Amino acid sequence: MESSQFAARLALDLASVCVLTFAVYWPRHRRRDLIPAYLALNTGLFTIVSALANAGGHGGLAIGFGLFGVLSIIRLRSDAVQYQEVAYYFTTLVLGLIGAIPTLSLGKVTCLDALLLLVVYGSDHPRLCSRTLRTVVTLDTVHAHPDALRADLARRLGQPLRWTVTEVDYVRDVTVVDVRYRIPPAAAPTETNRRHDMAQVPWGAR
């Protein structure tokens, strides 16, 4: 790969991952600890795949290594990372991978980068399914009938769409429920405060 072509690909990769990280991810999730992880993984994968592509000639080894790296690192993700953030995590890796593949022209890489950014931007948009949320609720009672449980969840949260009882403790009289629910329109979250921690229990449900 020529120096000018490598510089152009590197600039495009850095621009794409910065747009993803600082223009899309940060305004929506506000987790500073993941920013260096996204940037380092992207540039690290781009550097390694580019080096292997130059060494291998056709880039087959580089592509295989890149795919292996993507799959293995994603499997080692932390439980503290939410699924939305895993999507950004995966996208940063793919951006670095496709940007370093020598058999793809710069125009194709640009189109693929734009497609990835557009998909992540749209799929994680705050207005997409903004009234449907998920949380884990700990109830201070044990309901003997599903209808009673549904009514209790509706009173505390909103309209229950689907729920799973993950724990029932008859000694402490406690029920733990993983619930998907739809909040009333008047209480719908705005674009700035709709981030809902999957493990957070609303105060009214404690």
C-alpha cells in the first residue's frame, strides 16, 4: 500500500470513528471511560490489519486476523457494558477493519463507513421506540396470580408488554421481575434524559 493511500485511509478511518464516538455516542450515553477504548480499538485494529496486509501481499491473512479479533474481543465484553454500547464497540472495530483492507477502493470504504454510521445513528436514535423501556424491578410482595403481578407493574411503571420473574423469595416476601413496559405519553422521556439503565430500579418500584 502506497504512503499516500495509507494516509488517506487512515484519515478516513479516524474521521469516521471520531464522528461515531464524539458526535453520536458521547451526546447520547455520556460514558467517558469507553471513549479511549473505542478509539484505541479502532486505530489498533486498523494498524495491525494494514501491516499484515502489506506483509501478506493480498491481505487474506489480514482479513482473517481482523475478523478473528472482532469476534474474540466482542466475546470478552464486560457485563457493565450495555447492549447499545456493544453496538458502538462492534462498529468501531468494523470501521478499522474495512478501512485497512487493501482490496477495497477508497470510494467503497467511504460508502461502507457512511452506511455503518447511518445505521448506528438511526438505530440508537432517542426518538426510536422512546416510550418502550426495560428494567429490573424488585417488588416487596409475592403475587400468586399473573393478573395481580401485571396490575402491580402497571401501577408502578406503565403498560407491561412482557415480563419474566427471575426470582421469588417467600422468606423475605420479594419478587424480582425483568420487565419491558410502555410508559404513558405524558411521561415519555425527552432526547436528553431518556437514557435508562437496564439494571436501574425506579424509586417507585422499590
